Amino acid sequence: METGLTRLTKVRVERLRPGPRQRDISDPERRGLVLRIEPSGSKLWLFRYKFEGKPHRLALGTYPGMSLALARAEAQAHRNLLDRGVDPRTARRARRPAPLSGAAVSGNKNSIEFLAHEFLERHVKPNRRRPEYVQRILAREVLPAWEGRDARTITPREVIELLDGIVARGSRVMANRVASLLAQMFKFGIHRAIVENSPVMLLYRPGGKERPRARALSEEELKAFLQNLDDACRFQRLPHVLRVLLLTLQRRSELALAEWREFDFKGKAWTIPDTHAKAGKGHVVPLSRWAIEEIQKLKVMADGSRYVLPSAEKTAPIDPKYITRSVARCLKRFKKHGVADFTPHDLRRTGRTGLARLGVKVDVAERVLNHARERMEATYDVHDYIEEKREALEKWCEHLLGLRDAQRSG
């Protein structure tokens, strides 16, 4: 390599001519900046440096696309990173996606992969009931964009660009979820001394304000739903699943993950364990006669599996999202019968509305749905409300039977 004894200028760079061999000319004004001249005449800016005792070289750009001034600025930026103990190679934008893996986190203890791994293992898994949801978001939305990056070099602007991309594809709610997780993860990183600052400096939700769904089936829709459920569903067990959800008013995940040991047909009860309940607080759901009939039909279909809704291999329960996706595939059929688009969760809201219409007290209806209660109330009111919930669900069952029979006779 030739030492640039003469100061590099725009004119000198332009006048440098190729030789029979590759030439590297260093810039005396920026330590590590090198201009490489190929025999073909092309000129490339390089940055040479040592990190942890090992020599490295980065290509900055070709001349004249990258000017002398820009090359010096880039070299100085890399030098500043080195002064902070950051390898410039890990401060560049990702070029290809990569999943979170053990190999990815075993190296740089300041990498985005290491931060995500530590966040999952030390914070998410001990504190969240479904850590796989967070892991899925990080693997799909965050890590592919910043693969191999030193987490300390990610800027607020890059966070904005990442979230803007999610909004641009129409996933506004997901943009809000990612923003929230990034804020938590970098806050955790500061606590663990992985990063010094957080690049998440958002003044409002990137996906905008989320409006809670208010969809509930009308009485006419409920009649059409009950009469035409078997015809509208494309999948054998889906009608029984939807009837159970409507009759019990429980969450799709609680049914999807349920095991047969949770059901007491003689005692007409379904005991949802804490591990399956949304708030981590299980409860007992009284079962009406119609609900038991539908659940027993599911047991026949389970064909000996320990799970109420087993996967194809029968060794694990289905993913709760499978229920939602199955309903989505049947919406056109439901529309033909006068039932507008709905989700499984809308059946739960329909039932809650129906209980209010039937005169069920608010506190009983809320306990049927196992909604979280105020801390003070939960501490001092330990009554299980089994009989009150049973009366409410029996009343709801009779109402549904009446709608079904009225529709058939009409």
C-alpha cells in the first residue's frame, strides 16, 4: 500500500491512473481510509481497522459515486464507533433476513440478536404466559431488518422506518405491538448494560389509535347462525367448536388448548386451569345440557387424544388461530345465510350482550366471561359464583334453543 504523502484532493483522486497491478493509496487525513485503484480503472474507497486485535476491511463505496468528502465522513463515523468499542461491521444495515438462533447470539454481546435472546429468556418467558407470541414478532418483524447489527448503533430514525414499513403494508395494529415490544426490549437492554440508550422515542402510536371491536350478532343473525351452522362450515368439527364457544362464552384459546381431564360431565363443569386463562386465573364454567352434547361429539372426533381439539398428529392441541382462520374461510357461506362477517371472539361479545338482555346481573355476567376484577374486589370476594354462573348460562342456553326452534318453525 502506498502512503499518501501528498494530501488527497478531488483533483488528485481524479488524476490517479491505473497501473498493471492493484494499487491502495492511504489518506493521511483520515486514519484507515484507503483508495483502491484497480487495473481496470475503477476506484473503490475502503476502511481498514483493527478490532480486538484482528485486522478488518470494509468497502465504503466507489468513486465518483462516493466523493472524497463523503468517504472521509464515513471513515470518521467508523472511527467514532471504534472509540466506543463498537465493530463498524455490526453498525451497518442488514442485507438479508435471519432467524433468532443460538449461533446468532453466541458472538457479539451487544448484537441485536443477543439483546433479543436475553430479553426473551430473562424477561419475557418468566413473566408472560405465551412468550412464543413475542418471539414470533421479533423473529418476523425485527430481526430480519437488523440482522447482525450492534444494538447500540440502531437509531431512532431506523425505528421509525421499520414501523412505517409495517404500517405501509396495512398492519397498523402490528406496528403498535412492535413499537411496544421494542420499547420494552431496549429498556431491558439498558438495565442489562447491553445498550446505553433506547432508540425508541415515539410520541404516539405508529399505527394510530386502536378502536375496540364492537361486533355482536343481532338476534336475526343469531337465528340464521344457529340454523345454518352445519351448512355454512366447511370443516367437520367447526360447527361443534362454534356452538361450544357460543354456549360457554369462553375464549377460543381456552377451548383450543383444553384437555379432557378438565371436563366433569357428571358434575356438568369445565375447569379451566390458570395456564390456559388469559389473566392467568382459571375458573369453573358450568355446562348446560346442549354444551355437554357438543363437547361429547368433539370427544368422538378426538379419537382417543388427550386434547379436545388435537392437531393432525393427535399429540398436541391445535393452534388457537386455527379456529379463527377456519371461520374466515367460511364467511362467504355465512353471508349467504344472512350472517355478516364475524370472528370467534365476536360470539363471546354476542353472548355478553345477550346475558345483559336476559337480565343477568353485571357482576355475574362478568364472572361467566372470567373478566379481570379490581384488585381489592378480587382480594376480599372469594365466592366462586358457581350457581349464579350456572343459572346465567342455563338461561342463555334456553334463549339460544328458543331462537333455533323459532327459526326452524318459521
